[in-house]
Amino acid sequence: MFDIGFSELLVIAVVALLVLGPERLPKAARFAGLWVRRARAQWYSVRSELERELAADELKRSLRETQEQMRDIDASVRAADAEARREFDAMRSATRAIGDEAAAVEPPPAVTPTDRRDAPGYEPEPDDASGEARDDRA
């Protein structure tokens, strides 16, 4: 952070020894160490708070984007639901119209067992004993 090398620290230590003397130097070194620790702790505190704020802002931005996407999805789901309801109603009305037309048409006459021989695609049943087709018309 400050680019202070070993030689510069040695010069500072020699000057401090000359100015303060050997009796007060250890006390001054402890005092300087205390202030350096406090400054470093304060710096880390500010840095971590700034990182938390940046993370909170990123989270808020992400939440806003997600809410916008959810609104878009909700709108598309509502549109698809409305379209499906319209198609369902159209199919229901078409089915009712077909049902009404079918009810208006008379049903074909019922086929009785005696009339079955005259029906198209009629094949007589084989006789049990001879295996030949038997015709009950005679």
C-alpha cells in the first residue's frame, strides 16, 4: 500500500532511536503499532461495509430484473390463457351448432334382424353342419 522497503524502515528506526532514546522507544513502538492496528481494522471495516453495500445493490438490481421478467411471463401467460379460452368457446359454440344440426336431422330407420339380409355388406352365416352359407330368405 505505501511501498516502504526494509532500508527505509531501518532509517526510520534509527531516527526514532536517536530522537526518543532507548527508554521511550519501546513504548512509542507499541503506541505506533496500536494506531496501525486500529487504522488497519478501520480500513477493513470500511472495505467490508462497501462490499456489502455493493452486494446489496447487485441483489436489488437482480431482484428488479427478475420482477420485470415475472411481469412479462405473467402477461404472456394471461394472453395465452385468454387465447385458449377464446378457442375453447369457439369450439364449444361450433360443437353446439353441430349438435343442433344433428338434432334437426331425422335419425335413420332402425334395422331389424329380418332386414339385415338386405343391408349392404351382408354375408350369410355358415351352416353348422355343412359349412355352407345358409340363407333364411326362402
